[in-house]
Amino acid sequence: MDEPDIDTLTDKVAQLIAVCERLQQQNQHLLSQERNWREERMQLIEKNDLARHKVEAMILRLKSLEHDS
């Protein structure tokens, strides 16, 4: 292999390494976002369940008041 071929190959390898590093950073960022969204989803599910139980309890109380009167 002559010198220009080696230089071209070296440049391409350096570019590939840069692309791999950028993709790895993007992947880490996306994984972090996914973790955050999963945590937020779990919190929202818990809040939704709590609200549902409160509404169901209110409905039961209203029904019992309706039957008592």
C-alpha cells in the first residue's frame, strides 16, 4: 500500500471512530430519557390509581347518603 492509500484509510477509520462515539453518546442520552419516561409513567399510574380510588369512595358515600335519606 502506498502512502496516500494509508492516509485515506487512516482518515476513514478516524471518521468511523467519531461516528461511533457520537452514536454511543446519543444512545446513552436516549436510554436516560427512556428511564425518565418510565419513572414518570409509573408515577402517573400511581396518581391515577389514587384518584380512581378517591372517586370510587366518594361515589359509595354519595350512594349511601342517598339510601339513608
